[in-house]
Amino acid sequence: IIPKTPNKEPKNKMENKIYIIGIGPGSSEYLTKKAVDTVKTSDYTVGSTRAIDLFDDVNNKIAFNVKDLLDKLEKGVDLAIEGNTVSILSTGDPGFSGVLNTVLRIANEKNFPEEKIEVIPGISSLQLAAARNHIQWDNANVMTFHGRENIEDILKVINNGKTTIALPSKKVRDMAQFLLDNGVDEHREVVVCERLSYDDEKIVRSTLKDIANSEFTYMCIMVIY
């Protein structure tokens, strides 16, 4: 007599939970194994098309763009409330210019328990910029101006003797011009790290004045010495 095998839950099935996952600077080479394994076993994955496309094994995709970001994040929380496991993808690291605070706010408003939210860190483009330039970044001014119109905070630290690593608010040239307009030396050494981790990655080392007269894509980090 062959004993019956007891019924088991599918081995990949996880409890209803929200995972906020850092996907790194952009290349799949910088995805962590934890990120890949979590997405693979989640019921739904919410993220930008570019972020979702980094993963080979995704069960149900919910892609967002800038305009419907909040709606799709809310949808992700609703799906978790309904009993699903949901992965929410965040460029770089969720805790640095990522979606962490936004997801926590939505979850709190919907009474989704915070203990059922897990953050899986990723590699920020800022960290990669520090690595490319051999900077000990725990001794640098680390700043993000994404989504911020007021960038005056950089003036408080720009001359404190430390290297400044910053995510510009909009265009790199606008940030450079703002510094020039506020008395920063036009010969100040600046490195712009553009599209880090991608095949067309570019690193430009020049002066503040030259950077203010140059064009870059929006995917940049500024390093100001």
C-alpha cells in the first residue's frame, strides 16, 4: 500500500505580504538574488516597465508610469489586502529617493499592517557613482533633489570640505548653473555619471562652468569636489 501524500501548498506560494524591492541602478547585473527570488514567487509585481523587464520570471505584471504611479501603488496595496503577495519595484534602493515612504503611507491609510511589509535593499546609482570615482561615500555629502523644486540645501554643504554626491532635481546643467549663480567657483571640479551600469554609461569629468553648458540625459549623478 502506497501512503497518500498529504496535500501541500505550492512550494512557491508565500503569505500575503508587500515586498518593496530595490532593483539597483538599471542593469540586471546589479539585481540581488533576494530580489530575483522574491519577484519569482510573488503573485503580482508592480513597477515601471523598465524595472519589470529586468526580471525573467514575473507572474502578473502591473506597470506604471509617472502619471499613474500612485494609482498603481495603491492597486498593489489593495491586492496584498486581498491576500496576495505583491512585489513593488523601486529604482536603486527603496529608501533613497525611492517609493518606500509612499508605499508606507498608502498602506497605513488602508490599515495594512506594517509588519507585513518587507524592504529588500538595492544598490543606489549614488553608490555606483561613488565606486566609479573611488569615493569613500560615508565621508561625503549625500543628497537627492528628485521631485524637489527647492535645491538651496546644497548651498549649506557645498563648501564644507567634503565631496558632494547629488541626484539633480531636473537637468544637470540647471543644477550647475544654480551653483554658479550662487557664487560657487566656475573652475570647481565636477564629474557627471550618466546612465550608470548601462552599456552606454558615460562619465564626464570637467569644470562646473563646462557642465553648465553641456547636455545630459535625466539619468545622472553629479559628483562635486
